[in-house]
Amino acid sequence: MLNLPHELYTAEQTRELDRIVTEKHNISSAKLMARAGAAALERIKNHWPQAERILVVCGTGNNGGDGFELARQALAKDYRVVVYEVGSAGKMSEETAAAREAVVATGTEIHQFEDKLPSTDVLVDALLGTGLSREVTGIYARAIDAINKSTRIPVLSLDIPSGIHADTGRALGIAVRATITLSFLGLNKGLFTGEGPNYCGTVCFDALKVPSAIYKEFTPIARRVSLENDAAAGLAPRERTGHKGLYGHLLIIGGDHGMPGAARVAAEAGARVGAGLTSIATRSAHGPTLNLARPELMCYGVEHPDDLDPLVRPANALTVGPGLGQTSWGKSLFQKAIETNLPMVVDADALNLLSKNPQRHDNWILTPHPGEAARLLGCTSDDIQADRFAAVQKLHDRYGGIIVLKGSGTLIYGGEAPTRLSTWGNPGMGSGGMGDALAGVIGGLLAQHFTLMDAACVGVTLHGMAADKAAEQDGERGMLAMDLMPHLRHLANLKY
């Protein structure tokens, strides 16, 4: 994904991009279709150079027009092309109908889809584009099902896998599982969050040779984060006269009975990204042993909220919640932490406590997963996942600060567009302690005087990149939070 644009758009915005191209730059829809067809054929040649047979399944919209154009150009290059259409040709736009007729003019028969698709080398999904907003049913659902049953055939989806909502990434009943998705003009945000990543395969992009000036017409709704573009200056090489006092003191508050490991993971993560000093305030029973394997960490037994006073005074930032529990001990420590007004990360049980006693502050970063987000908003996790962009905005409206809504396509929002989105990370991160590591990473950056937004963006990026490195090294299954630590240190020291 490194070569993709960082800007992400709604379906409405990509339609507006299309309008600007045609009306202000005098590039017709027919010419854009021809360019899309050429780009798709080039993608097939590059990714599947041995392919000789192409099966194109077209709908009646402009997405189908792109498919017809691909078919026409592939025929001219001596590919063996079979074209199926779904829906009535009488409903097609003028440009799509013309593209269809150009295929017919070659002597190629266009088949009406009924229930099955023939074998091929590459299958092209040109059924439903980015304008889809309702559940897929009837003949279109059967066509998508037939595409998905062609399990050994690679699938190229044009613009977006048919059945995926371009804005939310939700599968509208049924959706094509693509091998590659080739997006045109502007990347839709639904490709990268919600269920989108499950269906899109590898996302590729082609701007169709349009003038770059069109992208300055309005602000994208979202932006993919990267260390090159998001406050990488904070990770610049350190001055030779640097010392631990310059790099901040992070205090982790958590580790109730039976859960000391969560605080321990968060603390090492904060240290590994560069916090000068890292302390843990935990149960007295854990204090003498929690740092045995990492003696650089300072551990303190805390049984009463007043015991925190000497610990928060030298701290520059807090991470509250890993293993905190929801007993009176955890509640009192969380409230004490809030009263310090230090910049803080609120995670895990601290989020669950917050959901029971909602408060709003501007000096914290909340890092909920969908279940915690649901409790914070009084809804279900399905509601959160149905529209993650709406959910992260509601969380900010209610609680303030910076919201990091974790999950595939983690979102970061602080009240202003664009929402940041991370495309780093993998399913191996679905294990205990991974969220504690993220809370520690972000806290470690806050301690080093990153702004809240920069700490969130850089922290999420480092965390996801470290997990990708760990997966590359040993695979996704069985990945543990501590496996990220050497990669966090390495990535925090690269030059961006």
C-alpha cells in the first residue's frame, strides 16, 4: 500500500471528482471509461501474465461500462474474452450502452447471467460500483455468489468489490471477495475499514491521467497515516547531548490482582519507543516482582489513591487502564489520574469505568476496541462496525480529546477532518496484551512531548508496522504482544 495515495474519499466525493474532470477539464465519461478499461487490462497483464482467458461480469452502471471497455480492449489484444451482463441493457447510461455496443460490434456475444459462470483464467467484477447503498438481492446477489464460488480463479474488482458500501466498508448482504481491487480517480474510505479489508484483497489505484489540480478542489474525508507524513520529525535522530530527562517520564497505572502482565506490557512498550523513564503504579503484591525480567522499569505498590501523589509529580504522561480492573481500587486510581490533568492514554478497564461515569476532557486519548466503544456509546459492537467513521465522531463528541477506534482500519479522530486511518497491522494482533502495548506506545510518545494527535497517529502506525514485521518474521498465528518489542525499537529509530 506504500504507493497508494493517502487521501480517502466518500462515494459522493468521488462522484464529484468525476464531475470536475468531465465539466472543468473536458475529459468525457466515455474517455474515462476507456482509460479505466486500459488500466484494468494493464493490471491483468502485470499480475497474471500467463492469463489467456478473461471473464467479465458487467452491471448496468458506469462500473459495467468500465468492464465492457476492458472486454473490448482485451479482444483487440487477442485475449479470449467472455462477457456476462446482469440487469437490463435498457437501464444503462449512454456511455455504458455505447461501451456495450462496441463489444457487440466485435462479433462477441454478451451472455445474460442466470446462475453459473464458466471457467476462466481471470474473472473481472464490474457489477456494482461505489454508489451502492442498499442490500444486494435477486439476480445481483446470485451473480456475486457465483463469482465467489469460483474459488480457484483470481478476481479483479473494478473500483470496489461489488456489494461493499464505499463509505463504511460494510458488506451489504453479500459481496465479492476480490484478489485485487483496482480503484479509479479517488480511493474510497470503505476499502480500508469495517469489512472492506476482508473483501478487497490487494488494493491498487489508477488516477486515469486526470489533472492533479482536481484533488485540490476539496478536503478528503479521511487520510491514511504514515510516518513520513505524520509527525515523523518527532522520531528524528537525537542530539548527542541528549539525556533521559529530555525524553520524559511515563507512568503506567494498572495491574490489579491477577492482571499484572497488562501493565508490564504497556510499560515496556512505552520504554521501547523512547520514554526516558517508565514507572508502573500497581498492586503492592506485584511491585517487587513485576520488573524482574525488565529491571529498567520502576515498580511501585499503590493501595490508596493518595499513594499516587509522589508518582504523578515527576510524570509527563500517564497510561491508565491496562489490567486496572473495575473494583473500587481501579475506580479511585482512575479518578485520581483524571484530576492530575496530565496528558494520558485511557485504555481497557479505564474505558469501561468511563462508560459508567461519562466525562469529557480535551487532554486524553481514548483507545477503545469496538466492544469498548459500544459500551461508551450505549450501543452494540455491530452498531460500531456498521459505520466506524460515524462511531469515532460520536465518541469524540461525547468524550473529547483524541479517539483511537481500534480494529481493521484503525481510525483516529480529534474533531476535525480528515479522520486518520491506519492500514498497518494484521490479524495476528488478535491476542491478549496487544491493546496494552498500543496504550504504552502512545503513552511513551506523549511522555516525549508529542502532541495528542501526533502521539496517536505515530503510535498506531509504529504498533501496526511492528506487528507486520513480527508476522513477516514468524507468521500471524501465535503472535504475542511482547513479540513487537524489538520491532518497535527498530522502527522508532529509522529515518523517515
